[in-house]
Amino acid sequence: MSSSSPNLAERYAFLQGELARLEHAYYVLDNPLLPDSEYDRLYREMLEIEAVHPEWVSPQSLSQRVGGVALKEFDTVVHVVPMLSLNNAFEDAELIAFDRRCREGLHVDHVTFAGELKFDGLAISLRYEDGVLVRAATRGDGASGEDVTANIKTIRAIPLQLLGKNIPKVLEVRGEVFMYLKDFEKMNQQAAALGEKEFANPRNAAAGSLRQLDSKITAKRPLSFFAYGLGALEPQSWLPSTHEQLLNAYVRLGLPVCPERRLLHSVAEILDFYNEIGAKRDSLPYDIDGVVYKVNSFAEQAKLGFVSRAPRFALAHKYPAQEALTTVLGIDVQVGRTGAITPVARLAPVEVGGVTVTNATLHNEDEVKRKDVRIGDTVSVRRAGDVIPEVVSVVKERRPVNAQQFVMPVRCPVCDSHIERLSDEAVARCSGGLFCAAQRKQALIHFAHRRAMDIEGLGEKIVDQLVDLNLVRTPADLYRLGFTALANLERMGDKSADNLMQAINQSRNTTLARFIFALGIRHVGETTAKDLANHYGSMHSLMDASLEDLLTVKDVGPVVADSITSFMQEAHNREVIEQLLFSGMQLSVEEKIFSAAVSGKTFVLTGTFPTMTRDEAKDLLEKAGAKVAGSVSKKTDFVVAGSDAGSKLIKAEELGVPIIDEAAMLELLS
Ligand code: IVH
């Protein structure tokens, strides 16, 4: 008999269930239930029990997620139900033809399609027997693939044990393994820091991670998964009648299913879906290369059948590629607001994802070296998310003999000051500070920004002229500009000069928080500026704050505190601040006018509002004590939706978060 009490077995079973529930909430529902530390505590407790009772450890124990012994090679898995591919379409006409073929094949007037995303990852088949994940296989040639079970078990979004009651005896879930863009970027940054190889894109990263023979390595890679299809199933009676119902059943079983999906009832709705998703493709948190339409009814799918290796009932509608090849004409450097010197590749113009790209960032000197980009090279350029186009990799086979290596200039191309690079930093900086016209321009543009001093009409073109003509050196100079100076600028009429004068004058009346933010102190963003304003209440108290004192401000850590004190110690900066204050700034500390209905509540804003911008709505809500978040989760109290609201609205509907319009929001505020 075992020496342990029956209670320990119970506790162990409880921990397994509880940890599975927490993982599901965190990785599938994106809605953490407990702080990480609490999860870690329970997890450690489970490990301690397993150390005493190794015989209790089952294949579905959550401790199996860390990976095991490395394999010599992957076993082959035969797919009982083959894994097929999809036919692709690029043109609207191909879609119209697809819809017609489906209708004609089924002898019906219209067909309902399930519209979903085409994820740019790797197809995988997960076999569950009695709800337990027993095998995972890659697609391979469609008829057989590789057994990657140990690797798949490390993916936290994939349940080792299905949830719920209605679990079929055998269920093969088909879906896509991929990497979220932010996880991919973080992983590459870490790899770069360690001098390891970076992946060209999230798809390669996902593929490379999944094909690791050592699952301990895979366990360190941030992979994720979405389910979208079905392989083997027993009993067949479990099958719902539509694809949509199948995916809903998956959600109930605890599987991750992408919320960006809906039923489409006509070609018009299909095209709307394609265009809507296309419009927000850049802001999705993962890469997609198209959308997929599948006949929703399984009975109809069966009737339509297959042609060679692709179903007749489904079609992938692709978007233009986000990566393209072009040549490097030259490598320049740009000077940023903080003096950061960024090498930029000048490119032969190329279409990437529907936009013509002529420049791509190379980030920093080390990056140029690591990727070994030379002038004359053929490179792959990528545009994804809201990010600036970047050079991904060089096609070495196409390197011309006279390709030229990049040499980091030793002097700033704008002000001729020395370029410095601290040994522990990746970026090189122009040491010219505000003496450097490029830095001055960026600092002024930031100062005038809508969310800083909000000087309407003071854009890049005007700032360029003001600085080049030496009319403005510091932000304080702006408040000494006369009408004639402005009216004499290029492309500036009397009317616009007058408007700009007014905008500059009006900007004196602002909040302390905006003023602090406008100064452009490194690491002091809008939120920190607000915290500092609330804490200090006046510019002079902030200017004289010690490092120790700054560290007592909410969310201010050593890096931020250090950046503030060095900024304030600089005589030049103090002088500019004094001049600004002397020019008649009226800096108010915003009294929060707490509104009981919204105070402490979390709002998410989406779409276009009828009477105000989202920024204005954000300010109103924050003044009333509400929080405004960027994405919808179960913790969101309200989603305020305007016209053309997208995925946030869908997510809110899915999670049952109350959705209100601008008028209802104003009502709550009043
Ligand atoms: S269904 C019978 N749905 O595209 C059709 N595939 O060319 C089986 N893919 O290998 C595939 N997103 O890797 C389907 N929502 C989606 C998809 C999807 C991405 C990939 C998958 C497959 C390839 C088919």
C-alpha cells in the first residue's frame, strides 16, 4: 500500500484540473484568472507531488509540457483521413465562379459559406482518444507526416486533455501552428542578444521550432495554435451538421478557435469579408496570407467532394504577398529624435502587400553585419503589421562581385558631430543633441504633436523650414515667432500663418502632463507624464526632484528616473523649460472629475465616432477616472463602437462584453 494519504491523490487530481483550467483561461481565452505567481505556486506543488509519485505522472500531466529526451528522427504517421490542400484564388472573378460551381453542383439557389482566416503557419493534425491528446503529426505529403507529439505537447494553447462532457472516442483536430508577431519579435530579439540565428518570419520560426528533434528547445519557443478542421472521428454520429457548429464544439472542448470568422450568404458578403479582413490585416496580431471560404453544411461538402488533392467545397482567397525581392541601391543613415542613427536601405521600388516600398530599415549596425546586407545585393523585403518595411534576408546567390559593404559613418550626416556608440548599446547616436538639426526637428515635431502641445498646422514641412532658416532652435523659440516670419515660409498663405499663430498661442493653455510629455524626455511617454504631473503638481517640483524621490512615483523605475534626472541636470534643458514657462504657459493639473458610472471601469474604443475622435473620447473617459485599454478581454467593462468597428467588436460580442455607442458613452459620463 502507498504510504501517502488518499488526500494527496485527491490534491494531485485537483491540481491537474485546476492548472488545466488556468492554462485554458490564459492561453485559449486570453483571460488570465490568477496572477502568474499563483499559477507557478500550484505548478510547483504539482511537481513536488510527481517527484514523490512518479507512477502518477500520465501523458496528459501538465508537467509533460517542458519537453523530454531528444529524438534521433521523427516517426512516420499515416493520415487515415488525408490532409489536403486548398485551391487558391486571387481575383474576384474566381470567387464568383467558385460560388456558381457550388450552387450548380448542389442544385440550389444559394450556398452558405463559413468565412475564416488563412493562417500563415503549419498544418497539424492532433489525435485525441477519449479526450486525451495521443498523437500530433505534421501534414507531410498529405498522406503521411511526421510524429511531432512531444513538440506539440509543449504548446500551451493545445489542451492535453479535452474539456467538457460530450467528448468523442476518437477526434482528429486539424489546425495551424503559428507564432504571434509580438512573440516572434521578442524571440528574435533574444536570439540577437545571444548572437544566435534569427528567423526571417513567424512562419519559418514556427516551422523551425516544430521540426526540432529536441522538444526541450521547442518548449522555449512561443508557438500557438488555431483549430479549423477535422480528420478522423469516432463515432460519426458526434459530427454536427455544419462547419460553424463544429468550430463552436471545439471551443467547448477547450480548443483555440480564431474569433475572426463568420457565415457568408452571398458573393457580396464574401467580398465584404475579404475586404474587411484585408483592411485590418496589418493590425492582426499574427500573419495571414488570405481568407478561406468553406461550404458550411457538411452534407453539402460531401456532395461536392474533391478534385485531385483539394476539396471542391473550399477556396483560399489570397492577399498580395507581404514579402518581395528587390535590390539595394544604397545604405543611408537617418537621425532620430534621440539622436539614434538608423541605417536605412534605399531600394529599387517594389510592391509589397499592395504598397510601393523604396526604403527599408536595417535597424542598427550589428543588424547590417549579421544579415550581411551589401549595396547591390538582392534582398527580401517585408512589410507587416504597422511596422516600417524591413530587410529580412539577402539572396547570397545573387550577390554581384562588386557588392559594397556598409561602413557606419563616424560623423552625423546632418550636423557633423561625432557618432558615439556605448559599448552596451546596439544603437549608435549622434552626440550633437539639440545642436543637431535632425534631432531638433524631431524634437519640435514631437513637441507639437496632437497628444503633446497639440499645435495644429505645425507639421514636418513647416518644422523643416523653421529649423533650416534658423528661425527656431528650441521649442521656446516657437512662442517668439512673429506673423511675418511665418507668412514668409514656403507654401504658407496669410490665412494659414494666422491659423498657426493662433494654434501656437492657444497651446500655452494646456495641462502639466502634456507639457512634460512634450519635452521628449527619453522613456517618458504619455502615461508616465501623467503620473509625474499628478505626483509633482508643478514643473519646478519635477525639475528639482531627486532620483530617490522619482522612484517613489507610480510605475517609475530606475531607468526612467535616471533619464529624467539627467535631462533635468542639463543646463540647456532647464533654460528651455524656464523660457517656455516665462512665455506664459498656463499649466493645469487635471482634476479628475470622477463619474460614478465609469470610474474604475475599463473601456475599449473601436471604429469611427460621429462627433469626436477616439483620442478625445479617451481623454474624456480618463478624466472621469476610467481606464482605456487597447484590446478586448473578459475584464473589459464596455466596448464603445463607432462605424466600421472591426475585430474588437466581434471579440466583445463573443465574450458578451456590453457594446455601447458614443451617445451612450456620453450618457454614462454625464
Ligand atoms: S482547411 C481540406 N483552413 O492552408 C482543406 N487550411 O492549402 C484543408 N490553412 O495546409 C485545409 N488556414 O496549412 C484550412 N482556415 C484554414 C487554414 C488553412 C491556413 C493552410 C493549411 C493547409 C493549407 C491548404
